[in-house]
Amino acid sequence: MALEKLLIQNTDTKEELKALFNPKEYSITKTTNWEETKQVGQDSPDKQFTGGEGRTLTMELFFDTYSLKKKTNVKEYIDKLETLMLLDVEKHRPPILLVSWGKKALNFQCVLTNLTQKYTMFLSTGMPVRATADVTFKEYTSNVKEKQSPDHTKVRTFKSGDSLQMLAYLEYEDINLWKILAEHNNIDDPMNIKTGAIIEIPPIIED
């Protein structure tokens, strides 16, 4: 069985970037905000919930081209990561991403907010051949009112590398609506869809 590689997908262009080596670990952080109000005569301030923040995914990615038959500049891999932070002039923002790893593990719709590069090995020419990249992804969610929905049922042919989460984002701009696709197409196991299967994309009916 082939080793699953961590995958970073640009949901705007459908381009994919596979990790050269899987991370040893990753962390997901969730923060909620509470405002403290001091009251005279109280030992501790009152707390009022003011809202939650999106989750944050952090990890260290390792890149090594020294062991390859043709030793290439490892910066080429880092540059591909950095492009995921650059402005798309047509959309007026950097791309929305989907970070996934394994069939039933990590699926994280997000934007790349921080990238720290560290080069640790060089050839005699000065060309870097080993590096690490500390990356921070911030969870991305869209406003329900802004969701895009076809006004009639569409169909897509399921291709290798596709997922219901990806199709849900492409059609509705919300990864969490994959369940609509699963229910509409009577899919019991969304992780075991055959390549070439026809997936119907129903419109979202607002209440």
C-alpha cells in the first residue's frame, strides 16, 4: 500500500503541492475570546464571551534534494509554498487552500498566513539542498449568504485525486457541504468513490 502524502490543494486553480516528506507531527489550536470586566468588591473579574476564532494548523515541513539522483535547488519547493501567500489580482486575495492527509484524517480548509524558511545544507556552489519550512494555516470559513449554488442540478465526473470536500468547495464554496453531495448521490462511503463515477451537484434550497 502506497504511503499517503500530505497534500496542499489550491482550490482556486486546482493545483496541488505534495509534501516531499510527511511532517512528524502537526498541531491544531482553537481560541475563544472572553472579555474581562472588573467589578469593585469582587476577587475576580466577570467574563463575557465575545466570539470565537478559526482554528490554526501548524507544522514543520522537511525538504531534502541532496539524496536525489539530480541534486536540485531545494528553494524551488519553498517557492511553491510561498506562492500560496501571494495576491491573486483577479480575486483580490491569496488562494483558499485545502490541506489533507489520508482518507479519514486531516481535511482543513484554510489560508496560509505564515511561512518561515530555514536552509540547513548547501553544496560547494552555495546551492541549498536541505531546508525546513514552518507553516501556519488559518481556518477559512465563508458566510452562508455568500455561498454559491448552481440554480439547477449539474454533474461532474469524479477524477483521481477528487474528494467530495473538494467538489463541495468548488461548487458551494463551503467544504462542510460535502454531506449534501453524499446524501443526494446515495454515497455511503465518501472515501471509496470510484474514478469515473458521475456525481450530481444539486442546488442549495434556501429556507
